[in-house]
Amino acid sequence: MFKDFFDISFNNLRRRKLRSWLTMLGIFIGIAAVVSLISLGQGLQTAITGQFSSISTDKLVIQNAGSGLGPPGSTVVEKLTDHDFELINKIPGVKTASPILLRTVKIEFNNKLLFYMMRSIPDDPKKYENYYVTQNIKPQEGRLLKSGDSRKVLLGNNFVTNEDFGKLIRVGKKIKIENIEFEVIGILEPSSEFLLNNAFQIFYDEMKEVLEIGDEIDLIGLQVDSPTIAEETAEKIKKEMRKDRDLKEGKEDFSVQTPLQVIQSVNTILTAINIVVIGIAMISLIVGGIGIANTMYTSVLERKKEIGTMKAIGATNLDILSIFLLEAGLLGLVGGIVGASIGALIAYGISSGANIALGADLFVVDFSMSLILGSISFAFLIGIFSGAIPSYQASKLKPVDALRG
């Protein structure tokens, strides 16, 4: 019986090919939006959380609250200083701490002058070795900085293909940083941190000398004795810095970030983005559902005599209802399958383009089977619900009235 209903419904849709495809267009767009946007949202979450994958649970970052746009520490009212660094180093629970500089600098190469981000690397061998490990920093070309290096610089992976200077910068080449000549000692492998892929890195003391920085510090990175005391140590740091700066609780002009806080903030933002994305996709599906309802109403009006004939030869109300519901469901189902395929292609295309632009395979799209099957099933249900009222009206037509047309 079901096979007969399916054949009738399928043949009816096939006889009205153009109308069927136009009706399914709304479902195509809606499901393609659902699959592509949610997949891209998951890819965005993977990419952003990857920025923090190298942050261990025993690491903290201290910086001052900024007063505008710019790198950390560049727009603050009261910058961190060597005094703050010494104060933090004495707090119980702090295992080791490192001052960090992050500045925009003038780079000259091949007679071209551009501005790029520069990050400092700790001078102490134990600290820079730990930095290399925790940030997963490895050389793709050349080697990493080590003790005794002077006027040497590390480049991010984007410079493997970056021709902004008119030609590629390679290991062994000389560049000028703020008019001081440096030798490129290494180019790094792709990093999950976008900043490092496009940054120059030199030792901390050398960076202070080149940029003529006094006792200012942009960030302080530290490691606590144990991950279990990270939150407790963060509170101790806040308390001591408030006391030292004569600040009231809640009026801090600095922040102490723990890995947990960072991840929670990121997840909150991404959840909000995903909700908005799904809401936009749902609007498209509602439009598609209205299209199916309109098509089914038209179909019922056009096929009154056909309905009357089927009832005259013994078709029940349930039979008519089943045929029209199945027809509406097929519109949603086929629209869902095509839409999911289009959505997957769109997501893959955008992610590939983003990875090419970023110069690394950071934007990964996860086409989960539950998302694909769920989207197709939802499209089928949209079709059923949209065609429910027209199908019910068709099943209630009296044979005499239907044959009269």
C-alpha cells in the first residue's frame, strides 16, 4: 500500500517538474544555510579554541585594561612595570614568571618598509625552552633562537609565502628592524596562534634595547606550582596588585586571566554566534515551508477531479491524506538532501579559502553525520507540516463536489 502511495506521489511531482523544483528552492536555501553555517560555526570554534590549546591549566596572563584598540599593553592608562613583575614573582604559588613585550615595529627589506607585530622571547634558557614547548614552536626552516644569539630574528610561517616586500624573506637574509640590521635565523612551522604566524620574534632584552623601552611591560606570563591552585593564585595576585596600586575591588585597571576564564569567554561568544546563525537559517526554512504549503494548496485545487475519481472507486479519506502528505514530505526530503549537499560544498569552499588566506590548515569543518541526517529529517518534517492542512482539506472533499470541479 505504501509503495502505491509513494508511486502516485512521486509521479505527481515528476509531472510538475518545474513547479516542484521551484518549490524546493526555499528548502535548498534553508538546509544549505543550516548545514554550511553550523559547520562553519563549528570550524570557527575549533580554530579559535585552537588559539588556546597551547595554554596549560597552570598558566596565567596578567595585563592592564586597555583604553583603546591596539596590541596588549599599547593603549593602557597605566602600564605594567618591572615593579609589578617583581611583586608578582614574590607571591606564593608563582613558580616562574616572564615579562612579555608585544609591539608594532618598522621592518625594512628589499628597499620596502612595512609594519609588523613583534613579540619578545624570554632570555633565560629554561624559560625560552619552556616557551617553545608550551607554544609548540618548531622551525620549518633554519633553527630557533638560543643563548648567545645577537641580532637574530624568528619569522612566523606566513613569511614562507609572503611577498609583501617584493620577494620572499629566507633564512640567512638580512632585514632591518627599526633601522637596526638583523639576520633571519629561522622560519617557524604553522602555529595555532594566528598572531605568531605573522610576527617577528627576538629576545626580550634585545627588543627593549631596539625599541628603547624603559621598565614598561605589555604582558606578564607566569606558571603556578600546580594547576589546582591556578584560581587561588590568580586571586592572590589581584589582591596584592590592588593593594600596591591602592585600588578597590571591582575597580582594577588590570586583569589576571586564567585558562578557564579564557575558554569560558570564547565558548560564550561562540554559542551566541551559533544561536544567531541557526536563527537566520530557520527563517529560510520557514520561507521554504510556506512555499510547500502554497504548492500543495494549488495542487489540491488543480486535482479535485482526480481526488473525486479516487474516492469514487473506493479511496478513503486516509488514503487521500497519506498521498498528499507523502507528496509534501517528498518535496521537503529531496530539498533537504540537495540542500545538505550544497551546504557541505559551501562550507568546504569557504574553509578552504580561509585556510589559503591564513596560510595554514587552521579552519577545519566537521561534517558530522548527525548534522546532515538531522537537517534532512527536519526538512522532511517541514514538508509534512507545511502540507498537513492542504492534505487534510483534500481528504475531506466529497466525491460529488470534487468531480464537479
